[in-house]
Amino acid sequence: MNGEYLGVDLGGTSFNIGRVKSGMVIDEVGSDIISQGKATEVLATLTSAIDQVITPEVKGIGVGVPGIVDTKNGIIYDIQNIPAWKEIQLQHILEDKYEIPVVLNNDANCFALAEKKFGKGQIYENFVGLSIGTGLGMGIIINDQLYDGVMCGAGEIGMLPYKDGIVEQYAASFFFAREYDRTAKEMHEAARDKELIAIEAFDEFGIHLGEAIKIILFMYAPQAIILGGSISKAYQYFEKTMKHTIADFAYPKQLNNLNIVVSTHPNLPVLGASALCLDNTH
């Protein structure tokens, strides 16, 4: 990865921007987003942060966003927790301001791409990156290439019907909020303190996540599933029930060749966004 690039990891409530060189983040800045602000206010916050880390050596900007992306026309739609950004031509706005190429994609795709370029996905030709956090996002690598589908809509595992709702209501932070009126982070801390209700909550969570993984196996038959996102840090508390749920998968031979690993590489969202700038990412 020659040259310097900016990677922008744009979340619903905050963002991180890193200047990347040779696969390393050499400068970084983060900020909260005024999520209820006007579109121009949110944009001003973003560009102000970019101004802090951009240099003349930067050759391009990659942006990962939690929403639908029209990569061909450089438009993002319906960003989570930023109501004002229903439709914004972010690529053109940033290119006009900084006069360098800008590439957009979904944040889950950036996670998978980062794992392929810099993390545990380097040894696999076909895998999925499963980001478990506020929602359940998935990025897909097929034959060493990112597959994102129309409008970056491929891999929306969290939106599939499940029980009385959709998958991510059970296999993401929504589960803890709905069933226990606590955040996933709070429940993780409680599990560390050996609080019984938290241990039981993660046991149940693992069952739901296991069901989601079986769906993925039927759809893609990947070599590996790489778990990321904030809830993956609590892996030890849901690993057992997740694997027990997966164990009755219909095709045991396929299951025997599956690797489930947890992401450990730092700065992956920023690195993945920066890697969008490379010509060979698609």
C-alpha cells in the first residue's frame, strides 16, 4: 500500500480519521458527531477533523459509513443516527474541497476489506467479516475480492426475518437493551464481575448468534468467519453456546472446514476505509 491515504470510519455518533502509510496509522483524530444537527453542521465537523490530519502527501480518502452507499455516484443514504443525512453526495463534496480522489463504502465492508489486507483474513480466499455491535453487519470476501453488491447492500444478515423481528434484534446490542434494559458494554462488565444474569444473557446471545452463523454457512459456505465489533470483545462469554448451536449444522463436512476467529488487529475500521482507495479493492 504505497503512498499515504486517509481512512474515515464514520459511525452514527462519532468518527475516527487516520492517515495511513504502509498499512500503519501514523496520525489519527476522533470526534463526536452532532447526530441531531443539520446536514451542514455534521459535514463541517467532519471536514474540520480531516483538516487536522491531511497533508499534501495524501493521495486519496476512503470513507466507511453505516448505511446504504451508491459507490458509482458517490452518494450515501440513511446514515444511522444522523437523520439529516438522508441523501448526501459526500464523494463530490470532499473531492471538490480536497482535490483528491474519494471512495465510499459500507463500514462492514471496510471491516472485511481490512481483515483481508492487514488482518486474519489474509490467509483466506473466501470469508466473511461479521461486525457485532449496535447492529449486525457483514462484509464478504470472495476469491480475494470484496463483494458488496448493488448499493453496498450485500451481506445485510441483520435484516433477515428471525423469530418475532429480525436477526440483529437478537444478535447485536439490541438484544441486551430489549431483554435486560442494559447496554452490551454494561453486560460485558457485569459478566467480568461474574454477575449471573449477565452470564446467562451472553449464553442466550450466543445461541442467537449461532443461528445467524448457520444462515451464513448456508448462503456462502466460507472458509472463515471473522468476528469484529464491540461485542466480539466479550467472545469468551458467548463462545460456548454459539459453537453448540452451530454444531448441528446440516453439513458436518463443511463445518469441519470452517474457522471462526476473533479480530485482534487495531485500527481496522480506519485501515479498511483507507484501503478503499486502492485500485485493486474491487
